[in-house]
Amino acid sequence: MAETPRRPADALPEDFTLLQVTPALDGGGVEEATLDLAAAVAASGRGSWVASRGGVLEPRLAAAGGRLARMPAHSKNPLTQAINVLRLESLIRRERVSLVHVRSRAPAFSALAAARRAGVPVAATYHGAYRAEGALKRWYNAVMTRGDVVIANSRFTRDHIAAEHGLDPDRIALAPEGVDTDRFDPAAVSPGRVAAIRQAWGLRAPETRAVVLLAGRLTRLKGQRLLVEAVGRLPHNEDVVVILAGDGGGGDYRDEILGAAAVAGLSESVRLVGPCDDMPAAYLAADLVVAPSTQPETFGRTVVEAAAMERPVLAAAHGGPAETVAEGETGWLVAPNDGDAWTAALAAALASPLDQRQAMGERARRRAMRLYSLPAMCEATFNIYRRMLEGQA
């Protein structure tokens, strides 16, 4: 009889209970990582709690076997945070929580105090390259370094923490984020799902133009306007459709994007399609995926999701994507904020033979499964937990 595959959480004690603390469960990279870890702990029969104000992702947490402790964890009000200390301490003692994992600054103050009062260790994942414009903001950001171990989601984040806070590198552990490579698997997506996405985007059937996808919130950080202007300089830009998939975005920035498209003669070819609830199919509906972020992102989840879907990515050569994209092997790295460089890179990528892009996509998926899958993320994180519980951290 074949042995049952070992799950990452099986390395933890059988009576282990995890409490993660995050502001909300409304979607985003932090929330996805929280849910993925909660599910892995629950699947192993261990206790898995999330303290949060809740949100649209609550059903996923419940379906995965995690439990929600609803409280205003997002609040920055000192009185509310003081009350949260008591709420969290009561939860830790009642459920015999073994370890607290905090994922954001506002709830970190309450979580740290509660864990210290209850005598349990604290891990803190530094998800963002928080900017500090003065001493007070730097002190506020530094709450994420006051746990027993600081977890960085990329080498870029690790180096930022050490430089920004002067932290001893021995207190910084590396656990890159992971994506669900079963969900983000080309073999798991039917042609009908891809066709539905293309129809929703208003593409032709068949579509002879190259489809370039940028998935991300409509914000200058993501570089939508940079992309539109770069495509506008292509010699045959009428052969390209630009899909901007994501929510948010104030009217001013949306108007800037549409204005740039009009100036480039791309008004019909630039589609602001809003958020997409079937991102695996969306990646397959595109010929190229791009991530021209104007500021370094600490990880860049969409880059890895696209890689898992066998799509080569053009990404700005800074932050986490400079690690998750292997230049020339799984995609292309492009000089950040350099419109001409993006035009040249897009032209080269679109001109590359289809079989070359397919081979890059296959290599991208293999690399994503090895380094950035959920099992890889969970194993790295649980190894950190185990060392903390054994007093080695």
C-alpha cells in the first residue's frame, strides 16, 4: 500500500493551534496568504484561527476548516486596540493557541501585547515595503519587527527590512508567498471558460490580434498608463489589444489611461474590464502577461500566477518579480519606468516564435511549482514555526 503523502503541517506538534491576525478578509495578497496557511493547518487536523473584522472571503475560510474570531482588528483607535488585547488574550488562552502570526501593522500592536501576556511566541510577516517619511512613521512600521521572528516574503523584502530597521539578519526568515498551482493549472481550465472570458472582454472570435493582459488594481503603482503609452509606440499597434483587469482606480487615473489610449489611437484597443473572478482562464485568454509596476512590489502575486498558467511574463526588473522571473528563461525583465524599454521589450516578445513562448511558459510553470507553490510556502513557514516552538529562533 502506498504511503500517504506527508503534509507540511505534519512537522508541527499534534496539539498545535495557530492564530493569524489580519485586518480584514476582503481579498488581496495578504488575505490569500492568510487563507492558504489557515487551510493547510486545518487540513492536518491542527487548530486554525483567524482574528479579523471579516469580509467576503469568510466562506472560503470556513470551507477550509478555519475559524474566524470576529473583531475590529483593522482599527487604529488606541482604545479599540487596547480592548483587542483583551479579546486576543482570551482567545489565546481559551483555545490554547501555540503561536500567533500577525500580518499587518494596525493589529500587530494588539497581537504582540496579547501574545506576550499569554506567553506564546509571535511571528510577523512583513508583506509590504512600508514607506517611512519621518521618525513617527518609522516607529509605527517597526511594530512588524518586534515579534520573535520576522518573516520576509522575498529577498527584496528581507533586504528592505534589514536596511530600514537595522534588524539583525538572524531574526529575519525567508518564506516566499505561494499560489495554488492546482487552481492555476492550464490542464484544469476548460476551453469554455477561456471563451467566456474572451467574450466578456469583447474580443473577436477568432481574435487575430495579440492580447496583452495587465492584472492589478487601477493605480499608478501597477503601471497601466506606462503600458498603454508603450504599446502606442509599437509600429503595428493596431494588431494589439490591451486588457486592464482590476478594480479600484479613481476617476482621475482612469481618465489618464483613457486619454493616453486616445492620444495613441488605441481607444478601441484598450479595455478596462474591471475585476475578473476567473483569473486562471484570464491568463489563458492572453498571449502575453505584463507587470510594469512603477514601484518595487515585495512579491507580485500575478506574476507567479501567470507563470503557473504557462504564460511568460514581462515584468519590471525590481522588487519581488526580479526574483520570480528568470530572465530569458521564464519571461523578460524590463527597466522600470522606461517607456522606450517597454516598447522594445513588447515588440521583441510579440515577434518571438510561438513555440519559444510556449517553451518559456512550460519552464515558468515548473519553476513556480518548485519555488512558489502552496506546499513550498507552507513548508517554509511551518519550518519557521517549528524552530520557534523549539526555542531555536
